[in-house]
Amino acid sequence: MLANLKPQAPDKILALIGEFKADTRQGKIDLGVGVYKDANGHTPIMRAVHEAEKRILASETTKSYSALAGEPDFQSAMAGLVLGAGHKPELTAALATVGGTGAIRQALELARMANPDLRVFVSDPTWPNHVSIMNFMGLPVQHYRYFDNDTRGVDFEGLKADISAAKKGDVVLLHGCCHNPTGANLTLEQWAEVADILEKTGAMPLIDLAYQGFGDGLEADAAGTRLIASRIPEMLIAASCSKNFGIYRERTGCLLAQCGDATTRDLTQGAMAFLNRQTYSFPPFHGAKIVATVLNTPELRADWEAELEAVRSGMLRLREQLARELSSLAGSDRFGFIAEHRGMFSRLGATPEQVKRIKEEFAIYMVGDSRLNIAGLNDTTVPILARAIIEAGV
Ligand code: LMR
């Protein structure tokens, strides 16, 4: 039977990890997968995470099952982190998931349980795995315009026109901040216009919040999501703890569902727990416990916020340095968008041939659509990348 399986194309982002490892050239630079790295190319364990783990280890007395939808301390800490003071606990269902990807998958399963004819609107481009998951689930996908290749900013007129075609019963997937793969983001005024359209159409927003704290700060990065939550009664949020807590391999994520009334909230909470049970039963415990411990312990939370802020400002400095280097080499400010973008990624706008040339001639790896991970750079490698970009004719 298994011989009937069809070969699957490897995930392009993950395949790059193997290709980079196999490259024996000295001085190779990895700007591929979205993992934070410090100036030495190391992905550190954050101080508060390390301390929380020590405390958990010292106090833990059992490895018995926990709660099917996740522990209440994790659920409420995540709802608070994402939704802030506007959080309405009586209207919000929460589910611990296997990473942010698990939250996306459960969100789509939940929406399809509610509407078997579900269509999902996604930005063009979006994280490739969004579309891959939807295709695998057999969900119809509608792309809405998002990235303007000329300005390297958001094509907001195109976005508005395209999401206006969504209807009640559809889901519109939006990146809460730090758009992956482009780095181009909506302003708060634009979020308000998106809310107008969602109000008018009745389509349900699903916000992918995978990089809270990596763009303009923990609060600013959640501002668009919170604005939508204040205006649209029903919404889903898939939050990841992989990046902002640096706990990638612990697979920690959370699906939040804001519901129109308390009865629907209870119904939704039950459906979400059911989905976990059908998919993998209990969600991972350890990462969620780390997150709850950090967020609920004032001194750990303060230290985590400080370290996250240092990570964020370090990436911003690298963006500015790269934009400066490129502007002096190019003799123009056409790469100024790199300093305007936010988060880990920027889409350079290079052709696939130019990306290939940068890899082959300069041993610099970025995703084929010319997405580069800013956190893969340091002071020394920024000028090397800038020269490669110019020499490749970008
Ligand atoms: C990325 O986009 O590089 C990250 O979200 C990692 C992944 O799983 O693709």
C-alpha cells in the first residue's frame, strides 16, 4: 500500500537548511529559515526561559496528562499578551497547540467545522506553508494582492479591493505584524480600513501572530490585532511562542477565538478541545509551562521583555546598516525599504536567477523568492551581503 504514495516536494524553506549545512565554503551566510541568531550565528536560550525551566524542574512532581485544551495559566497569559487590556475572557476560547503552525491548522479545521464551504483569503505572497496546509486540507484558497514589487511596500488599494470579495462564512488570513515573507506591514490606519471591510462583508479574520515583539515592540505589534478584536465580534488568532520566546523546538502555540456571545464561546471551546483530541490528544506541556511561568512571574517577565527588546533593536540596527551600505553602493535610496520593513524578513525583490547567483558566487543563502532573514546577519556580514546584492544586479 505504501508504495502507492506519491513523492512530496520538500518544503523550500526547510530544504535550504540542508543545502546550507552541506556547503563546505568558509564564510557562508545563512539568511534562510526564520530562526533568530545572535551575532555569532547562535540561537540562544533566553535568560528568563532558562530560569523558568530551572524553576519548573525543581517544582514539578508528575508527568501525568495535563489539560486537553492546555493549562488555564498558559491560556490566560497568552490571551493577555495578545489581546491586552481589551481581552474579554468571558468571550474568548483558548487552545494550546503544537506551535503556531498547529494553531493555524486547528483554526482552519475549526472554521471548516463551522462552515464546510469555507474559503480562505490569503495575502499574495504569504508564508508558503499556509497555502500548502490549505491545499492539503482541500480548502479553496483566494489570493488577495498584498506586496507591491515596485515600492516593496503594501499594495493597499489592491488588498482592499480583493478582500472586499470575501463573504460571510469566509476566512481572511492576515499577518498581525512582521509579514512573512515580505516584511511590509499595515499601518494602524490601514488596519482600521480592513476592519471596515470585514464589518461590511461579515468575513471572519484569522490573524497569524507569529512574531509579536520582533517588529515595533510587544504592544505595537499587537495593535492591529487588538483593533480588529475591538471592532469584529468573531475572530481567530494563531499565536506562536517559537520566535518571541526562542523555544522553537518546544512547539508552543495558542489558538484564541473571540466569540460573539458566551454560549458560542463555550461551544467553540468544546470544539477546539475536540480538535486537539482528534489530532494529537494533549498538546505539549513543557513549552507552555515555560511561557506561563515567564509571563506570570514579574521579574522573569521583565527580563524576558528586556531581552526581547534587545533582539528587536539589534535586528533594526542591522536593517539600517544594510540599507545604508546598499544606498552608498547603489548611489540611490532604492533599498530604503529594508529599513522601513519590520520583523525578521525582507523581500528583496531579486529574481530567482539573482538569488541563485548570490548563493553560488557568494555562498549567501536566502529563500528563492528573495526573502532574507535579517537575524542571520551581523556587522561584518552586512557589507558582504550588500556587495553581493549589487554585484548580482539586483
Ligand atoms: C519561516 O518562515 O522560515 C519559519 O516560519 C519557519 C518555518 O517553519 O517555515
